[in-house]
Amino acid sequence: MTPAASSRPRIGASLSVRLLLLTLAFFMLSEVLILVPSVAMFRRDYLRMVLGEAHLAALALEATPNNEVSPGLAKKLLQRVGAHGIVLHRLDNTTLMLDSPMPPKVDATYDLRNAMLPMLVADAARALTDSGDRVLRVLDISPKEKGVVVEALLDEAPVRAAILKYAERVLTVSMITSLIASVLLYFCLQWLVVRRMRRLTQSMTAFRDNPEDAAILVPIGAPDEIGLAQHELARMQRTVLAALRQNERLVALGTTVTKISHDLKNILSTVRLMSDGLAGINVPEVKRVLPSLIAAIDRAVALCVGTLGYTREGAAPLNIKDFPLQPLVMELAPVVENGAEGDPHRLIDNVPPDLAVRADRDQLFRVLLNLSRNAVEAGANCVIISAHNGDRLVMIDVADDGPGLAPKARDNLFRPFAGSARPGGMGLGLAIAREILRAHGGDITLGRSGADGTLFQLSLPA
């Protein structure tokens, strides 16, 4: 399956098809909501029209001396109107009446003079649902003459037929209008939205499958929401592609550094053994420089080991157990101060004797040693380690009186090969420290750094 085919949805799941169906449904629903009151108003207007014809038919009575017509003429007039009887009530209290010899029984009376819309809707619904042919007595002000009330006896069947015919016309026009509007909306949506969204999807799919060779999306169209999405996708693709290329270079560099560090560690181990042999030489100059030489070799070996440890895939397995923190900190002092006579560096242990932590002892020792050595090598004369219980956490503070971190180091802190806290460093110590603490479920943050010293804050689950 090609990326273009996989990014094209099924016909039933297409956005434009679903919108077409929804538009049809909403149009029909709106027409139904409009149809109900319009049918009620049509019924009222139809009855008023019949009453107007009834008024004209009743005026034939005025042409006779006694306001009466022959039964044959009365029947013709009533048939023309479609009524069984007509009564005109004038303002002078005179009445004109035109009726059949045997008027039928009235089943319902409707006075349109004060009829409100809810009542008209209910009457129209009754007319459509009642299958019988009722006889209606209808009253209203005559549309032909103000102040004249017209009353007529009408069969409901013709009224129902007229209403149904009107409703059929309205529904037919509504369906045609809805279909035309929906089709137009479908093609507009295809042109303005679906086509451009499909292009976005195809670009994302192609970039996902082969980011190195996929073409960067070129935004086209109006600067609307989809145009903005195109610009952001193109920017994201360029960023991801640059990150992938940089990652390839870093992988190659990491492989090279790993090989060099491994070989260099072996060489330095040999040099360290040879340096131990110099300890038995009773030469003042050798005795004076030997501690510094051994310390430098140890630092180089530690750097190689740290580099190899960081490039190893995955974090080292942890041996979690409970232990008091103060003895571990006391073990740091001789290592940090190198045991040199007259060494001005001091490590101050302010950890409460009864404070215990739950962690990997060797890994925590490695973290604290890294931070302490970094401080000493950066120029600090004193390193203070303190700890206290927090909210479900054990907080460990490592403070020093050094010159503080450089701005570049603060900006790239905890980033390997970029966030070194001391000149000449590679930035692996802090990156490894954060990795170890996060593997425990804790973290390390920079509390402060300035001319009066630096503070790192460590947290471990209690």
C-alpha cells in the first residue's frame, strides 16, 4: 500500500462525506422545525381565504328584497365556497345567513380572531392526525370588510388535503435545496480543507516512513489555520531532520570516543601500575611529584570509565537498600581531599546521624563524589553536604564556596559533552548524576550559583 493510499480514508469515514450527510440531516431537521409552524399558518390562511369567499357568497343576499335567495341558488353558492352554511355578523347587529336545508352537526369550533401560534399548531396537528371528516365551525374577521365577522360550516377533508399538498411542496423544495447546498458544501470542503489536509497527511506519512529522503512540505494556499499547520509541519520536519543528522554524527562520534576511551583506559592502567612502582624510590623529587602524578592518572582513568559508562546503552542495574547516609559522606572526605598533607580542601558533613536513605550505595557515592570533586577542581575550598527529610523525599544539598558556574555551563547543565561545570571538563559527571538519580525516582537540580558558591539539590524517594 502506498503512503498516499494509506493516508486516504474510507469513503464512509471521509470528512467531506460525513459533512455532506450531516448537512443533509441538519437541513432536513431545520425544515421540519420550520414546517410545523408554517403548516399551522397555512391552515389559518387557508381558512381565512375560505371565509373571504364565504363573505362574497353571502353578499348575494343583499341583492334580494328580503335578503333571501332560492334554495337552488343557495346550494350553488355554498358548493362554490365548499361550506354547509355561512353567517355574516355586521357592526349594525344585522345578520346575513346562507345555509343548506339540513345543516350537519358541528364537531369542533375554531375562532381565529384570538388564536395564538401554539393553539394553531395543535389544531393543525389534530387536522393531520384525525382521519375522520369532521364538520368545523370557523369564525374570523372578514378579510373583505373590517368589523364584519364571518362564520362558516366547513368539511375538514378539503382543508386536510390542502395542508398535505402544501407540506409535500415544502418538503420537496427543502430536499432539493438541502441536496444542492450539501453538494456545494461538499466540493467546497474538498477544495478548501480535505485536499489540503490530505496533502498534510501524505507529507507526515512519507516523513515518518523515510525522514532522511522525504521532501520537506512546501506550504501552499491561504494563510488560514491549515496554512499555519503547513508552515508548522514544515518547520517541525526541518527541525527533526536536523536532529536526526546531528544524532547520526553523535552516534559516530560516540562510537569513536568509546573505542578511544577503552584503549586509553588500558594504557592509563599500565601507567598507573608503573607509577605505583615509583613509590619505593627514595628520591625527594619523585616523592614530591608522585601524589600529583597518581591523582592525575586516576582522574584520567575515571574520565575514561565515565565516558564508557555513559555510552553504554541503558542505565546500570540498581542495588537498592536502606542505609545511613552519614557514614557514606564520611567516606568521601579522604577521596575528595586526596589524602594530601596540608590540603586546604575540606568536606564538611552536616548530615544527621539518624538519617537513612533508600538507594544504591555505590551509585549514590559516585554521584556525591562527582559533585564534590567538581567543586574542588573548580576552585572551592570547602564542600558542605547536608540532608533532611522532606515531603515523601530525602533532600541532599551539596554546597561549595567556589566561584560559581560560568553562564555557558548553567545554560547547558546536565547535557553531556556540553554542560561541564569546570574548565576542560566534558560534562559527563552531571549528566551521569542526573541519570542515576532519575533511575532511583529522584532528581538533581541547581539551587543557586554565584560568586559566593554553588548549591546542587538532590532528591530521593523516602
